[in-house]
Amino acid sequence: MTPYQALVEGTAAERAVLHGLPVLTDLAEGRFAVESYQAFLINAYHHVRHTVPLMMACGARLPDRLSWMQGALVEYIKEETGHEQWILNDLAATGADPARVRRSGPSLEAELLVAYVYDFIQRRNPVGFFGMVYVLEGTSTSLASTAAELIQARLRLGDHAFSYLRSHGELDKEHIGFFERLIDQITDPADLEDIIHVARRVFHLYGQVLDSVPRGTQKHVA
């Protein structure tokens, strides 16, 4: 079994729980309003804006034995820079105020997600960060493009309201092969176990972020 296969198999239960969340059932069955989509985007803004800083924190703390991963982090940083602006643009297209979102604080769920990964990088093992990458890129690949189609059909919003979901979904399809090759270069079982550990936790924490989205026609002020 390759390291990547071990990561996939080692997180299967947590991935299944996330994919079975009621909010995703609501999405598939059209039980959501524009406020739900805005809430999703606001949560996304508050964790996506930390993606590049988390990558920088990871790269700065990698030990010499993992210095070969720094080149991959440079590539990721180039790809991820500015994605939070896509989200703000999408929010504006839904009628929300991007400036107000930028000034707002994160939800408890989004804050805990980001704080956990910062803490693991600083306190335990910086390579654990790639567990978060696996969860968010894998979730985007499997759900983002489909979600954009369902939401647009339900809410009748223009294409310019879906730059984050559509672009992220397509980019992450390209990233999966790159990520798999990267993980398959891990040789220390302890490093791989830390990546799997973080992925399991992030599946749970990101599930809480998704589950915090208002369901049905519940209002969300944006």
C-alpha cells in the first residue's frame, strides 16, 4: 500500500460522515436559500484567507529531513494566492456586502478549524498541514462543481456568483495527482500518521463548518 493509499483508507470513515451531512442532502434536494449560499461563502472566506499563511507557517517549520517539500509549498502558494478575493466577488454577486464580510470575524466553527491546524503546525509536526490539504482539495474535487450547478439552478444566480466553487473544483482536480505524488514520497511512518491524524480531525472540523450553514429558508445576515 502506498502512503497516499494509506491516507485514503485511513480517513474513509471520517470522509463518509462528512459526505452524509444533512446540509449536503439539502443541497441535493434543493432545500436551501440564497442565505445558505452566502453563509457557506462567508465561512469559506474565513478559512481560505488563512491558506497561504498556513502554507508559509508549514514551510518555515519543516525540519531538514522534509526540506524537499518546500518546493511543493511554493507551487501551492502560487496557486492559492488570491482565492479569498474570488469568494468576496461571489458574495457581491449574491447581493452581500464584501466589505462587511472582510471586517467580520469568523464563525466559531471556521475559527476552530483554522486554529487547530495552526496549533498542529507549531506544536506537533508541520507536515500534518497536508492532512488539511487532502480534506479540502478532495472535498472540492468531489463536491464543488456539482454544488455550483445545483445552487445556480435553484437560485438562478449568474455565472459570476460561482467563481470560487467552479474554479476551485477544476483546480483541485489538477492538484490531486500532484498531491498524491507528494504524499507517496513520505518515508517516515510517523509523518504519514500525523498527516492522517490531521485529516481525520479536519474532516470533523470542516464538517462542523458545513453543518453550521443555515438550512432551508433560515436567514443569514451578510
